[in-house]
Amino acid sequence: MPEGFPAPAELAPLARRMLVDAVRIARWAGELDEVDKRGELLPDDARAAGRALAMTVGAAAKAWGQALLVGLVEARDAGAGPGWRLHAWEHDDEAVVRGWSAMFDAWTLLAPVPPAALRGVFAVLAGQAVDQAPQLLSFLHLVAGPVPDSELLELLRRGLDERRVGGAAGPGLSPVPHAASAVSAVRGTCREPQIDTPAAPSDVAAVLDWMLDGLAAVGAVVRRDEAAELSPLGHWAVRAKLEEICTVAQTAAGHIEQSAFELLNACADYSPGPARAEYRAWVAARPADRAVAELLDAAQGDDALVRGLAFEALRVAGGPAEQAVRAAVDEPVLRPYALLWLAERADEGVSPADVLGAEDAAWLWVDTAAAVLDHGETELLVGHVEGASAGDPVRLFARARQSGHPRAASVLTAVSGVHPDPGVARAARRSAFSVHTGGA
């Protein structure tokens, strides 16, 4: 991180103060059996939270919305309860700042929408103005001090005029990842027609106020004396987004426009360092939740090598992937990889033997052997056996045949054909035959 740029440890106290009510309501939710199956804070729940936490109903609803955005609360099938980030809140400064960043990304959802936003031109103009937010934020970041509202108003007006004359800008990265869809803040107006004539100065001023109030509501902007400036958290967020853009621009192979499956297939031939650079660029080029979902979808396919590489990419994605990876534990195909991913995130020195039970370890051994069989030299299977058998290959093969993995028979057959020890080869062959015949 560049010199003079605050570290998460310096910024975390600011984020914790900003989200103190969200943390309180998340802990309150953890004391209940169930809030609502959709994760919403219904009126009765809001009143109960208000009584328990000495909040107004409105304040409780606002805190709940923040808690959901940050990951302090997670919606589940049986209701809503504390999220993984709540458990990390007091000891993981980076998790706190990244949590605040998720709220910053969704600032339009928390922006106070004036009544005028429900009518005509303001709604359309606000939707177009959201696309100019990155430019305003970048300007505030470069100035690094208060900027008069009048100067920001002129910058916004010019941006809107350029958009009207030249059309919307092409796809690109934005310091506000949700900018393309954030028009939901003006109640679903993203499909409204363009404004063909210059907007009235009063309309542009109203939209600027709405934008700055929204950014102030999430703690990214400070407004005073008819001027605005970025808060320390706001500077961090913009710098982090700009660094992501630089990462994408510097990637050599350029896989950011490809699907997750295409990315992982391409990176199969890379050494770990360049592969991680590609994963980082690919993840940075799209909203984190979408990137994680695409990687997990690719991991559920038939290619075991792609599965392993998907979890390498998810390691690069880091904290934003944690909730989805926790859910992946319930998917048999992904379970061993997900368990290892979660354990490594909690303790970098963990070993597979500390995390996986015998069944999960056997399934993972077959899956990784299948990757070797499909993409590597068959002779590598000998080392794969030696590395996992602990001197007892017969026991390893027995667990492999009982693992339920669809590739168990083909893997064991391949081992029987390449292993130099006749006894080990015979044991692998017998286990393969047992899979075929359904033997125990």
C-alpha cells in the first residue's frame, strides 16, 4: 500500500463507529430463533428491536439494512441471523473496512430519496447522474480537500451534457461497482428514456444534493459550509477501486472479458504468480458477488482441475467470497475444497488432515487424481498415491472406492496400470473392480 495511505487498522475504528447500530442489531438477531425467512425486518421485529436496543423503529430498520449490506446479518432458509463478518468484527480490521466498503458500493440504496424522485425528469436525471459518481469521487480524491458545491455542480453538469451529446460511455470499471444498476435508488427508472435537452440547473442541483447526501449517509463524504470532501474511508475506497483498475490494465493475457470457465482453463497452463494476477484482474472487473457465483458455478462442472483452480481464484477474492463458500460446504462436489478454503482463511498454517474427515479426504484424493489423469502425466499418479497413503495404499484405495466419486474406478484403474509395485497395482485393480461390481 502506498506511503501515507491509511491501513485498515487506522480506518477500522471509523468504520466501527459508523456501523455501531448495525452491529447491535445483528447481535440482537443472534439471540432470536428467527427474524423473517426473507431476511427482512418486518414491522413487529422492528418494534421489538427498537424496544430492546432503545432505538426508534426507523433507526432499527436503517441499522438492519446496513447490517445486511455489510454481511453482519445473513438471510438463511430458516430466517436471518448473524453473518460471518460479525464474528470477525472485533479482531479483523480488514474485514471491518471491507464490510464498510460493501455499504459504500451500495450507497444509492441508502441515499435519502426526495419526493421529487418519484416524478418525471428527476428520476431519469438521477439515474444518469449515478454514472457520473465515479468522476466526482475521483475528483474529490485528487483534490484531497473541500470542494465547493458549485464546482461539483459544474462538473456534474458537464458530465451530463457530454452523456447527452455523445451517448453513454462504453463499459468500463468504475470506482462505484454498483453504478450500472444503482438506479434502483430512484425506484426502478434505469429503463427511462434519455433526456434530449439540457437539464434545468435546479434539477441538476437537486440531483447533486441527493448524490452527496447519499455518499455522506455511508460515511464516504463530509459536507459542510456548501462544500464537500472525502472522508478517510472515502479516500480509501476510491484508492482501492483505482488500484483494481490498474491491476486490470496491467494484466498481460487479458482474460477479464471471458467467462469463469474460460479464465480457469486458460490459467491451467500458467505458473501460480501469473495465474493469481489474472484471477485478481478478473475478479476486480465485475461485482464481487457475481464473480464468486461464477467461479463456484464453474467449480461444479466435471473438470476436477477447473474445480481446484476455481478455489485458487476464490482465495484471491478473499473475504467477499466467504459467505458463498460457507454455503458451498453443503454441495458434495465442492465440500472438501470449501472446508479447506475456510480453514485456511481462519489459520494459514492449517493442513488438510486437520480439517477433512476420512470421507472428505478420500473424495478429494480421487478428485485431484482425476485432474492429474485428465491434464497431467499419468506417472504422477504414483506420487499422488505415495503422498496420501501414509504407507497403507490398500486402506487408501478402500476409502477411494467407497467415496462415491464418479471417477473412482477410472482413477484406481489408472493407478493399477502405472504403479511400479505389483502388490500396490493389484490392490488398486481389485478396488477398481469392486467399484464396478458394487462390492464393499
